[in-house]
Amino acid sequence: MKVAMRRWILAAAMLSAFSTHAAEEQIEMKPPPRVEEALDIAEVPSDFPVGFCLLTNGRRQYVAYYDKHRRMTVASRTIDSNKWQYQVLPSNVGWDSHNYITMAVDDDGRLHLSGNMHCVPLIYFRTSKPWNIATLEQLSAMTGKDEKQCTYPTFMRDADNRLIFHYRDGAYAGGNEIYNVYDLKTKTWKRLLDKPLTDGEGRLYTYFFGPLRSPDGWFHIVWVWRDTADCATNHHLSYARSRDLRHWESVSGKKAKLPITLNNKSLWIDPIPSGGGILNGCQTLAFDQDNRPIVTYHKSDSNGNMQIYATRFENGRWVQHLLTNWSKPVTFSGKGTMGFIGKGSGFIGIAISGLTRVAPGTLTMTFDHRDYGSGRLVIDEATLRPINRKIALANEYPNELERPQIDFEGIGIQRAGDIGRSGEDGIRYILQWETLPSNQDSPRKSPLPKPSMLKLYKLSSK
């Protein structure tokens, strides 16, 4: 189970230090962004959640999704047009919420797409002509090696602006992280690394956040190891960095031999044991004003109660800063994609956001907790301690986008931000649709909600 889709319930409340009591008078709310444009795209399944993709490249936009018949589909338009071009692809999704879709555009204007994969052979499409989704063709392989059990596809750019594709090959019994690089001249893929980045040694999963590039040019990754398919067996929060995605090292500069295995203790941030309350996908990464990585996560404390921590490398070691003082445990276990806040065994019970800088020296993050509800932490960047400090916030989305349109118990809003280049000049685009929560990748019984309308919104904060 990878936490790829989260619907954060943002609250206009912050915590005083080590408290769960809201102090709303400390927050000044700014006007939310406005909806400048709203376009219907297509009806999509609402009976389970799975990640869709929005990519803006210059004057063109691409949306990848599963239609109401569960067919992988791409819609395209120029941003000055309200008419979509559609292309249905030969790949159908079942009930697995791991099977998100992702895209990239290379420097020749060809669209690359991958998705609908959870320990299955590689699914990869590419256009034969620039900008033309009607020419999307399925390719049976990239390199032809280690492509039989693929999960978590990701496109990115390296320090030389080359197109990179990475994914996990294998299941929990030995999953390896693989990196490929695209040759624009030959239109072929080859290995970026001659060895996997990580090796589960036939017995472990790895779950990553990143690579994320810091302002000073380093690529950073944070991950947990896991023993079995049970999400309770995550352990050993770890970190590495690289200038080129090929040569990796610890935060102190100690070179890491590839493939990275669990026994490389120099890469451990926090050796949390299996069953210790950390969840794959809860680990997030931000950078302070000195470009030092700050890793936030949750785990159980020595009394078994769930807490949130921020950890930073200080004075030659990773230092844990306790952000909460909760007095209740949150235990979870299970296979498949789990829900977060809800009733029953298929829910985790806690979810946290990453850190955001809202003012010089001031960070903030949100949480949802099964027992304490939703809230916000305001954190002093220098000390990484919760503080009372007046901050100015804006609702991330207009109020009219916060109300589901489908009348069905349990329905919630799903969103996908733009992985392309919108967001400048106060304009950004998002996708929005509605679904029931995750169901551990299992079919639901009738009655089921009607399909949801997938919509594109243009938001302005000018």
C-alpha cells in the first residue's frame, strides 16, 4: 500500500505547544482563490479512488484518467480551447487504488505515459508524433529487463534535464528500485544505474518519498523498509542524497554502495522497529532556510501513543523533535490500499501533511487524527518546536469546491494538482472528482454511487 492519494481536511485551527486545543484567534484567513474556468472532462468511477494526472506543457494540457468504463484514457486541449480531444488506451483498471497514472513530455514534444501497475508487467505508452495523443502507442518494454513486476511509476528530470523513469520492480519479497534514462536522439531507454538503487534482498519492500530536489541542487530521498504485505510492518526510516541520481551518500557525505540494503546504518534516520507506528507514505521532506532536510513522520512513542515528529541533521546526528503530546495509541494493520480516517479495520486512523513555510522562520503542517480530529501545527523553523504565533493563511480551494455533488454516504472529494508548469502569476489548474474511500483494493458490493464528473478548474489568486 502506497499513500499516493490523500484528501486533507484543512482546519482553520492551530495547536499551542504540545496541546490539542485550537487557538483560532491566532490565524488570519485570506480570501480563497477564485474559479476562473471550469471544464467537464468525462465521467469517471466513484466507487473507488485511484490517482489521475494533469500535465500542462506550454499551451497544451493533458489529463490521464480512467473513464466510467474503467478504460485508461487521455484527454488533451490547448489552454485557450474548451474542447477536448480524447484517446482511449488498451488498459483497464480493476479495484486497485495503487494503479495511478503518470505522464511526461520529452524535449521533442512526445507524450510518455505509464500506470495501471501493481506488481504487473510494465505498462508504457508514447506518442509517435509530437503533441498528438492519437498517436499514443503501447511499447512492450523500455530496457526489457526487470519489467515483470512493476509498481509506482514516476517520470522526472535529472540535473542535466534528461527524462528519467523510475519504478519498483518486484513485490514485498525483494522489491528493487530501478532508474532508467531516455535517449532523445535514439528514442530509447537505458539504465541510469547499472544496479538497482535499493535491494530488498528477497525479503523486504521499500517505499520512497522523492527524489526531491532542494534549492541547492541536491536530490534527496526518504524511505521506509517493510517486512510483509501488512502495513504494520514498516520500519527503519532512512535517507540518502545525490547530485546526479547515480552516486548516493548519507547526509554527512559518506558514500553509499549500491544497491542500498537495510544493513547500511549510515543511512538510517530513525531505526523504528516493525510495528512501531510508522506508515509508508507518512514520511515527508522539506528544507529549512539553510537547505537542511527536515523529515516529518508519525510513530508510536515509548508509551505506545501515536505522535508526530520532525527530524533534522544537527551537530552531526539526526535529532528528533516531538511535535505532539497525544495520549492515545493509533494501531493499524492490513493489506492493500487503506483508508485514513474512518470506521472499521480498513482505516489507518492518522494522516499528516508535509511542512509548508508560511512566513520567514515559521512552518506549518496539518493532521487528521481518529480521536483528536483535524488540526494544524505551527512550528518554529529554528527550534522545530510547536509555537503560538499569528499567521496568515488562505484556503487552498474556493469554498464552492469543498462540497461533494454526489449524494452518497461516504463520498469524498479527490484532487490532483498540475505536475506541469502552471502555477505562475497566481494561476493554477487542478483536477477534481468524487469517490468513496479506499477498500483495500477489493470490489465493493451494490449499491454503488453513480459515476462522478471529472472536472478541470482554473484557479486565480490574483
